[in-house]
Amino acid sequence: MPVLDQSPDIADIGTTLPPIFGRCPICSKHLSPRDRYTGKPKAPPIGQGALSRAKCDGCGGIIEYVGSGNWREFSG
């Protein structure tokens, strides 16, 4: 009786992030922003002041979302 490899087919679940999330411009950590009301993954709005900002949980830097997966360091 032949031995068959029965390992499950597992896709890259959890290893790839949508391009809207991007990386921290300070420490290059992958970002996974969430909606502040529902907790579901969602990029922040663009040009909404404090609503467009986030704190990187890698380096602690304050960053601002500028769209298309791009962030910049907030300069007050």
C-alpha cells in the first residue's frame, strides 16, 4: 500500500496583508489598523485630522494615513 502525503492545503492565511494597511514609515512594521468602533480591519479615513492618525505598536511613533497604503510620520 503506497504512502500518500495527506497534508492539508493551507494558503497564506494571515501572512499577507491587503495593500491598504502598509508599513510604519519609522520602523517598517506591518500595520493592521482597525475601525475604532467595530474593531474590524479597516484603513483610517484620509485627511480627517486625528481620525487619520495612529500609534505604531512597534515603535510607538505617531503616524498619519495618506492613502493607498502609505503612511507618514506625524509632525504635529
